[in-house]
Amino acid sequence: MYCTTRLLRYVLCVINLIYALNGCLLIWYGTWLLDTIVEQPNPIDEGERMAAILCILLGSVIILASIFGTVALAKECKKMLISYAVLLLLLLVIQFIMFSISFSASRDALPESLRQGFDELWDTLSMRSNSTLNIYEEWLHCCGRNSAEDYIMLDREYPPSCCLQQDCTNPQNLFMDGCENKFKHYVSTKTANFHTLSWMLIIIEFVGSVATCYLVDSIRNHRDRVRFYN
């Protein structure tokens, strides 16, 4: 029984170390996200800034949780270990919710402003400049919704935002890719690292909570055995 307790303690020490390192990586990811917003402002930077701040906060909580777990292990305090297991499960739920939102956004979700730009593009009665879509075209280096051919089908001239440095006199400057696929690729690229980190954290949190519960049971059994023989 004592050997089992020692083994579980070693396992949880390793889990706490890996958990803390993943928390550091999550903070790094949030900081990187903030840096990219500063370097290249975009129409959705408010949403990205909020996501970055949440990642930094969650990473900080994870590091504090791993420290708390290590202290609980050192003291072999059942109440602290139970609190640690509950905290891991709570963080697991939060991490899963954040992953679900991020995964959904990287798959199908388009910002309302971009949807509005697409609607204005296909509004044949509107001949005014589509300033909403033009912002995304200049930012993502794209043209139209599906491709630059959207403007040809609508019998419209290419806006300057569809061309490199807004110079449409040279056909080679024209952006051929559509903004819908470009935006989805942008989001999936930004969230790929977060999805990997999320799965690692979810697995660690689940394994850590289960191992902690086993350790609490092992400590209780060991103390009961010692009390019985004494």
C-alpha cells in the first residue's frame, strides 16, 4: 500500500510539472496573439484580444493550480488533495468550453461584419463602394467572397482593395482567392496551437484528477492500517 502511495505521488509530481509547462505555453500563446494584433491590426482584433487575455489568465491559473497540487502532495493533506482534484475537473470543463468555442469559430463562424460585406457585394441594387468587404480584402489579400471572379459575374470593376498596394493597373497585382476561405484559413492557423494545447491540458487534467482521487484513497487506507496496528 505504501509503495502504491509513493508511486502515485511520483506520477502526480510529473503530471504537475507537465501541467505547469503547458500553462506556460498557454501564456506564451496568449502573448503571441497579442503581439500579432499590435503588429498587424485587423477588423476582429477585439475578439482576438479577448481570447488572448483569457488564455493568459487561464495559463496563470493553471500554474497556480499545479503549485497548489505540489504543496498538497508534499503535505499529504487529504482536504487539499480533494480540493485539487475538484479544481482540475473545474479547469477541465472550462478548457473544454473554450476549445469548443474555438473549434466552432475555426470551422464555420464568420464575423457579422464580413457577412454584411458579402451581402452588400451581392446586392445588385447597391452600387456604392463596399467599404466593409474592402477592409477584409486589403487585410487578407483576397477579393470577393469566393474569388475575384465574383466581380466579373456582377459586372463590377475591381476595387483597389483587391490589388496589391491598391494598384489594379497591373493584372499580376490582383488577389485571386476569395475572402471566405482566406478568413477561415486565417482563423484555423491562429487556433491550431490552441487546440493542441487544449487537448493536452484536458487529458492532463482528467488523468491528474483520477490519480489524485486514487492517492487520497491510498493515503486514507494507509493511515487506517497504521492506526489499526498501533
